[in-house]
Amino acid sequence: MKLTISFTALFIACSATLSAFAAPLDKRDVWSPPVLYPHEGTVWKLGARHNVTWDASNPPKLISNGAAIYLRRTNGMLQPALAEGFDLRTGRQEITVPSSFEPGDDYRVVLFGDSGNWSPEFTIERA
Ligand SMILES: *[C@@H]1O[C@H](CO)[C@@H](O)[C@H](O)[C@H]1NC(C)=O
């Protein structure tokens, strides 16, 4: 009996979690593809060029807002954008790490599709 209740509770918890994730996908005009690179453990150098990549499978037919890539740190988004107006369907965009930025281990890439998607934290160090 106790076991049955636990499974029921687990099922309810899982369903709630799944529907929270599924909700944006059901609305076919919202797409925030997950960032694949940079990921945890990535180290970039200031001034270096890299391809930011993301999972571009299952794009919606219509992507309504402009694409953009920003870096952010714990305290907020950093200007300028590293890239803007590229095609989200390609799954990658070459960027240059601005030489003027400070080294740090709390960087994230933010990919804007129809809504923002953050990479895990990674490190940028001096060249
Ligand atoms: C980014 O990817 C393209 C296509 O694979 C490649 O030609 C280019 O050299 C890559 N850029 C970097 C900085 O790795």
C-alpha cells in the first residue's frame, strides 16, 4: 500500500515536470533550441573564434523573432551581441570572444531563438 502511494506520487510529480517541459513545444511558434557548445568544462580564450552550436532538430515552420547570441555572467547580459540575425536552423554560428571582456569562470552563452536558452557555465581566460 505504501509502495502504491509512492508510485502514484512519483507519477504525478513526473507528469507535472513533463508537461512543464512540453508546454513550449506544443506551441509551435516558440522555439529555444538547447545550446550544445560551449558546455560545462569548455575553456575559451579572449579574442578566439569558436562555433557556438545548438540542437537544430525539429525547428518550427515559422521562427518569428530574430536570432542572437550573447555572453552573460552572474551579474547579467554583456553587450554587444556576439552575433545577430543568423539562421537558427543551421545549428551553429561562428563568433569571436571579445578581447575587451574580463576572464572569468561564470560565463554562459545565451542563444535567442523565439526565447532565450542558456548554456551551462564555462570559462574564458586570457589568450
Ligand atoms: C565553424 O564551423 C565551420 C563549418 O564546420 C568551419 O568551416 C569553421 O572553420 C568553424 N570555425 C571555427 C572557429 O572552428
